Amino acid sequence: MRRQHTAAKNCPILQRIQKFSITCILLATISTYLLFVIPKCHELTKLDQDSLSGPLASFTSVDQGQKNRENYDVALLKLRCFTSPGCFPSVKCHHGQPQKIKRIKKSEEQSFCSDDLRVEVQGGGKCLVYSFGVFDSLEWEENIADMFGCEVHSFDPTVNLPPNPVPGVTFHRLGLQGVDTDMSATHSERYSPVDQSRLLPLEDIKIKLGHHNRSIDVLNLDCEGCEWGVIHQLACKGSETHMIKQIITEFHFQKNLGMHNEKHVMIAAEAVSCLEKN
């Protein structure tokens, strides 16, 4: 899908957060590209980094009470840590170091464990790659198919591309549906409307494509806000987690891209906590 950049103005929290583009490897070779814009801004006066180790409240019970306000502030601290180098734990690749595949737009280059993928192929395996939110750019997907010989499937519910738009890549007019994520509201006037009938959970898409017994070697998410619900479903509920080897995600923090209200901020923080545990 198309990308949108929102400037953070007059927000005390964001003024203390590292500026926009931060790329890091998270846990089991999860690569992230972060754009941080919180929908509401609250001063953190009673909490410190020690609060990050405490449990988060259930994201289903956020209200105006003092206890829930403090839990919401802890959630903001969790997301702040998520964007801070050295704060969120990271794990090295099994083979080699994280690398980027060159792209025309350097800002869209993302690190992932390419040597892990190469070892998989050299071992005689056929790598499987899913890439969500491609819009009209399939440069990365074509390079993956060409360099590693992977079976690459691209997805986007907002465009209608040919079944095989570039060599080695199959296109599906489908999108991802995550937990408690209303993707019909997760776009702005700059984005095409999302047809809800084309949004499916990852497990359903795998079944639809006949991949229910196969592992996904690389799951690439640029789905304009759906990533939090999807990551929460994968990391917190254990759904399909063991069937995914690497995740490359562009996380969005805009109000109109997955952060509609405090409930969605809590979902995002819960997802981050689950990533730490895994």
C-alpha cells in the first residue's frame, strides 16, 4: 500500500523519542522499520524505565480510571523502548549478519537475515515468501525471487495487478486481518478504500493457497496499520508463529493507520511484550 509520513508536532513524548527512521533486528530475526507518531500525547511524570518490566493491563479494559491511565502510560513507555536503540532486546541471525537488498529508493531498504535464507536454499529447500502491501512496487519481491529462487507471493487488496506481474512473483488481491483491527477505517484520503471481503487472517490465506503445511521463510508486512493486530495474533496467541522464520515489518503509529484510540495503543504494546517473551 502507499506510504504516508506524519510529522509529530508539539508532543513532549515524541520530542524525547529518536527521530523517525530506525531499523533494527528484533528477537528471532524480526526486522523492523519504524515511523513513530502516537495519536494522543501524555506527560509521563510518575513512571520510569523500571515500569517496562511490569505487566500490562488487558487491552480490553482501558477506561478513564487512574489505574488504566497508568497502564496506558506504561504502554507508551513500552513503545518508546521499542524505538530506542539498545532498549529492546535483539538476537543475531543464525548465519552471518543482517543485510539489505539494494533498491532504487534507499529509504525502503530493509535489513533481514539473507544468509539464513541462502542456507535454507542451499540445503535443498524451496523458500516461501509472503509480501503484504506491495501497491505498485514489486522491486523487492522480484529481487528475492531472482536471488534466492524463492516462491514469492505478493498481496494488496487496494490494487488489481496481473496474476504474474513480474518474473517469479504471483499476485493476490488480498490483505491481512489482525486481531481487533478494523481495516475499513485504517486508511486516509491518500489511500484506496479497503474492501473487507478481501481481508483474511494469515492462516486462512495459507490454506487458500495450499500452504497450510509449509513454513513461511520471510513474511514482509507493509499493510498500513494491520501489522499490530497481525503481530499480536502471531506473537501473543501463538498462531502460526512456529511456521514463520523471519518477519520484516514496517510499523506505523499514526492515528489513521492502526492507532485509532487508546485500545489500539494497548494492543500494540501488548504485541511488543509478546515479542520480548518469544
